Amino acid sequence: MRARPVEEARVKRTLKIVVIVLAILIVLPVAALTALIVANLHDEPLDPELTSLLSTKPPQIAAAENGYFAWIGVAGPENEPPHAWGYRWFAEALRADRAPFGETPALAINAEVRKDGLQLKDFACREIESCLAAVGKWPADARAVLDKGRVTLARGDLALAMPAYQEPWRPDFSFTSALPASVPHYRLLSATRFAVAVSEGRHDAALDLLERAMAFHRRQAQGASTLIEKLLALANLHTDLQLLNQYLRHAPAAARQREARIAELLTPLPAAVTSLQQPILTELRGGVRLFLNLGEKNLFAAATSESRLPRWLAGALGQRLYLPGASANKHFQLNQGWLAAGALAGEDYRRAIAAVRRELESASEDVYALRNPVGHILVRVGLADHGSFFLRRDDLLALHAMVALQFDLLRSQTMDDEAIARAAAGLRHPYTGAAATWDSKARRLSHAALAERRGKQPLAIGL
């Protein structure tokens, strides 16, 4: 008889444990979900600086005077002037920018982009750093390429002749916006034409070409508002300096006779040419608009084709767990360091770059967040290391300093290795702070290879 009470007690204890377990399994998720919802009930207002950024429009030059339209129009059909075609392209791009987010149409005008029939293998001058030597070795091939690319050269020359350049403002520009078609082979054609002129002893004509190109590329860099436009302009200036370096090596006597012209080519690059502030602000603006559009459009509901969640549930989760204002503010905050670093120089600049990278690394490792968890993940995914762009800019400044030293050595006819080594030691790379080195056997002036640099190669010129 005493077994029954014992058994009943055991059953009661078991039921009690089951009730407790069930309560935990039910209450804890409900409590967690409640906490999650409460934490994300209210978004935060946009940072005032961010609001100002979104509403700011830089002053614009007159379209008729703007070489930007003529430059992108180099890619247009032969029967339409470059400026007219470039302006038509831009007008269509503006209309496409206004399309609903995520629905940007392809530009119909891109079907009109002209094909020049040239390929990279056609150019003896395809490697800019050895352009003059290659054209001197295969002059007939170089002239054949110039003949085939005569339309591109003629259209490009019209763009370079325009005295003003500004990448025009696109108020609805975003990461999905169309970019202009690349100008077909103009850089290689221009370098080949310069090298042919040098090989034929037409030194003043060659320097005329280089002067026009460098002046245009300075205007292009100064007028750039997007990062890709800025980097392309800086890359073009890099090419110009590589060609000048080769000219000083291949025609030293002619260069000494034209010292004043070459000194003018090597005037310091103005801060407006090399600054990355405006392009980074444009990138920031595009990123912020993306975060805000994600909230307005609620694209999370539209993403159910790649998940098993019902559309209504995906939409509800997106609305409850994504705060567009908080996401935009965090994106803006994490990128402020790049803007601050760009305004510094020397050790302060290098320390600032390192500090921004540490902050971004810390942000990328911070995985869990109760407030704005979806936005937290998206901001982390969108973290960008602009340091590589600063390096490209700084490589241009370092190259400019090396070619300027080469010219000074040529003018003073300095050949002593120890004197050259001492002069090289005074050239500090803005990005690393390290001095340039002189290899007397290879006759090469260089800055060390960096893993961050494309190709991981040294930055070098021959003397």
C-alpha cells in the first residue's frame, strides 16, 4: 500500500519538472522576442552632418563648357560630336537614376558605343613603363595602331582641348547607377603617339602632347566627384609621369634643351587634384542612400525567393529588426575616420589610417547586437577599406617626387652613386614614411613592394 503514495510523488515531481521545462522553453523565447521587439521599436534621427551631406549640391559649371561630356563622348559614334553624345548619355543616366530602388534600367544609349576594332595585343606600347623602347623597336606596328585608332584620337583631342572639367552632380546617384563606358584605348593610343613623336625626333611636338594630357588629367582629377572618376584620373597622371621618366632617359640631351618646359610639367600637384575628400563623401552618400532605401522599400520581403520564410514574415522581420536611420548613422560614423585622415600629413596621417583600420576591424568582429541586428550585419558587410585608395594617390605623389629628382639629377648632370643615394634617402613615401632606395647596378630608384599595392610590386623608375 505504501508503494502507491511513493509512485504518486514521483509522478508529481516528474510533472513539475516537465512544467518547468515547458515554461522555460516557452517563456524564454517569448521574453527574448519581446526584448528584441522593444529594443527596435524606435529608429534614431539622422546625424545632422549626414542630413547636410544628403542635401548638399556642389556648384556646377555650364554644361556647354564642361569637358566631362566630351570625354565620355569619345566612346560615342563617329557621326555625332563627342560633347553632344556625352550629354545625351548623361541625360539618360539621370533619368535611370530616378527609377525605383533596385529597378535601375539598362541604358539604351550604350548600344551606340563605338567599337574601334583594337585589342590590347595590337599595341607595342601595352606596357606603359617600357612604351618608348617598344615603339622604337616596332615603329611600323605603332603607326598601324595609330592609323586604326585615328577616330578615337581625334575625338579624345576635342575633349582635351576643352578648358574646364567637372563630373556633373547626379542627385539620385547610388551604387546601382550606370557608369560611363570606358574610352576605348585612348590612353594607349595617346602614349603610342607620344612615343612615335619621340622616336622620330619631334621633341617639341611630343612635349606638346604630354603637356595637353597632363593638364587635362589634372583638371579631370580636380573635377572628379566619384571615387572611380578620381582613381582613373590619378592613374592617367601616373601614366603621364611614367612617359616623362622614359623621355628623360631616352632623350637626355633634348630634355636639357627644354628644361623650362619639363620643369613646368613637374610643378607640384595641387591639393585639389590629389584630395580624396569629395569622392569619399560621394561614396558615403551612396551608401547612406542604400541603407535608407532598404528601409523604405523593405526589400527583405522581396528576398523570400532565396529563403523558406513566408513573404509576410520576412517583411515583418525586416521592418522590426532593421532600423534604416541607425544603420545610416553607423555607416557614416565608421567612415568619418577616412575623411579625417585625408586632411592630415606625415606621421599624423599614417597613424590615422592605422586607427581607422583598427576601428573597422573591431566593428567587423562585433557580430551580436540586440538593437538593429539586420542593420548591424549590413553595415559590417559594407565596411570598406579606403586605405588602398589613399595608397594609389600616395604612389602618384611618390612617383612625382622620384621623376622630379630624376630631372634635377639630369640638369645638374649628377652621376655619382653616393650623391644619388643621399638624394633618394630624402624621398619619403607619404603612405609608409619609408625612404626611397637607389640600386646603382640596376640604375633603379624605388620604394619597397607592398602587399596592399596591386601586383604587390615595388614602385620604381629607371634612371
